[in-house]
Amino acid sequence: MKLSENFNLSEFQVSETAARRGIDMTVPAELVPRLRLLCENVLEPVRRHFGKPVVISSGWRPPKLNKIIGGSATSQHSLAEAADFEVPGVSNVVVAQWIARNCRFDQLILEFVTQGEPNSGWVHCSYRVGRLRSEALTARRVRKLGVRRTVYLPGLQP
């Protein structure tokens, strides 16, 4: 099923973890319009601007899968409102900065980018119906007292 000019529903329903665990990745029909909005408002503009395919690494996550992989209990992936993605050959920092300046979005997170390594990490972006937070964050892994955890810093911090 086509969601937009360059995106198909199947791109949002892929997960190696789900395949190994036998988790059904079918997006409920009532949530499909949310993915269309994400495509129309974020992913298609990115595709047009950079002139390259947008590769989705994580789209729809059924709540069971989200829990298994340690996703946030309030993850917009489980609401069919978010995707993690990259544009091959373009720094994730550049992609995130472009989205921040040119797209309407709910939440934009530059995730786990290593300075000096343009292909590290990925971009997370969400879109939802209603009031958009236009919140931009940077996710980093830190080690504190021997425990690794994720911290979210305000703004896009390459």
C-alpha cells in the first residue's frame, strides 16, 4: 500500500526482532493515516530536498515489540507517528538540521551521533494530529557509575 509518492506501508513494518520473536508487524488500519501524515509532512520533503532515498530503520512498533527492545512506554512508534531513518550519503546532523528549519514536526531527535562520524546514529522524527511540540533533542549514551543510560539534551547538538 502506498502511503505517499515514495513511501510504502511495508517500509514501516520491518523488524528483525519481531521476525525472530514471531510478532505480527501489521499496522492496524485505523493507524495508517498517521503514517501518511508523517510521510507527507516530513519524509517526502526530506526525499525531495536531498534527492535521495530515505531509509527507514524503525517505523511502526507494536507495543509488545516496543517493550522487548526497551523503547519508551510513550513511544510514538507504537502510535504509528514516528520513524527512525537516514539518508545514505548525507550526514544525519545535516538531515536533522534541515528538518528543524524546514518541516513541521512533533519531535525531532538526533540519536547517538558520534562527532566526526557523519554516518553514525540516526534521525528520529514524529508527526501527529493536533498541536505539534516542535521539540528538537539530541540523544546520547552516557556511562554513570558503570551503568549506561540514554540522556536527552535540548536542541540538536552534533
